Amino acid sequence: MNGQSISDQTWAGVRAEFTLPSLELVRRRLSELMEDPEPVIRQLVRVFIDDGTFCPGFQFLSGGQLHPTVTGLFRRAMELDIPHNYFTTWMVTPSRDLAGSRPVDRLKTNPAPLHRALESFRWR
């Protein structure tokens, strides 16, 4: 959050492990699944790479629903003024606040430690 740019290698890793579809593709898919996808689209984590907007796949459950833990964390990140790209990077980076685990690997556990780790990240 100190103005460092995020490497292309980081985005390639996110794309390889979780997918990184374009916002347009996600919008099209959600339109096929629901009558009004706009409420879901407004909650999406997005990353901005060059001139494109993409949506990290770790935020989706099967069936096109958003992962509630990711949605809650992202909502808090927005309150803390953590930019989308940095939030995504935080999600896929081992955290000392999580004993070296990546936040994305802890999504099925109690979300409280993830929220504390996010708060800690904000103040670094």
C-alpha cells in the first residue's frame, strides 16, 4: 500500500491458480444466471491491469454466487480504503498474522482472524 506496483508475475499467478476473467465476461455469465446481476456486480472484487478490468476467481462459489467471506472482507477493505488490486494481492500472499497462511487458503475457517489480519495489513 506504499505505492509499490504489483508485478505481472503476481497477476499471472492469480490467473493460473484462480482464473482472472474480464469484467465483461463475468457480467455476461451472471446475466445468464440471474435476471438482474447488477447487485452482484457491485460487490465484485476487481483488479485493474493495464487497460483491463478483471475479477479474481477466488471470490466465486460454484453456481456464480459470491463467496460470503470474501465479500465481507472486501467490504471491510473498501471501508479501510484498501484499493482493489492491493486487496487481491493480500488475499494471495502468505501473512504472518495467519501463521504464514494465505488469506485465500483460510476462507473455509472462522473469518475473524482474516478480518484481524486485514486490519493489520491496512496499518503497514
